Amino acid sequence: MFRKGQAAMEFLMTYGWAILAAIIVIAVLVWILNPGAVTPESCSLNPPLTCSDQEISEARGITIEIENGAGEDITVTAVNIGADVSNPDCSALGATNITDGAKDQFTATGCGITEGSNYRADIQVTYTKGTGTLVHTASGKISGPVGA
């Protein structure tokens, strides 16, 4: 009388164990392969500036190439890189003029990065437009593997 559901229950239990085993295998593979260890190379800044190229190196520091898309000349006064850009890991300082549409490279040294690791941080570029004195900031992110 109560045996009608036994076949259905056995069917569901068998597939339940198989699904549980598959989930455990997938979790172990993710843990072993560690997909978080593969960091893509990327560099981005908020408009009007763009980060057109980057290099992250233990020996040479972090070099980014900034392109001016502001429609007028700008003067970059600081490039701060780190988890907390108000207290950055490293900075590239100095007043550098970038004409409209041009690119310039900035290298921040002393970042405390090690070869073979992956690096992710925030970027903050401080600049003024034209001959003005009003300070602007463009923020963004940088990530990638650390080279030699």
C-alpha cells in the first residue's frame, strides 16, 4: 500500500548522490587550478584620460601610458597607484604637460611588488586643464602579472 513511492525515492536518491559527487569534483578542481591566480592585463582610467598601455615589473616599477582626450592641454601633477590612493603604494610625481590627443608615460617605483605575483590596484591621476589652477582627478584600475 505504501510502496508506490519507493521506486521514485530510490531514483531521486541515486541521482542526488551523483549530483553531489559532481559538485564535489568541480569544487576540488577549482581549488586546485585556482582561476584567481590568472590575472588579465588591464589598465583603465575615467574620461577624459585613458590608459593606453601598461607594464608591471619588479625591477622597473609600474609604467602606464596616459592619453589626453580632454580637448585641451593638461598638466599631470601626480599619478598615485595602490589599494588606497590617498596613501598610495607608489607614485609618479612631477608636472608633465600632455597636449590634446598626445600620450605620455609615467613610471612609479618602490611599489613593493614581486616577480611572478599578480598585481591589482587603483590609480588616481591628478591634473589641471589648460592654464587653469583647478585640480581634477581621474581614477581607474590596473591589474596584471608582475614581470622581471
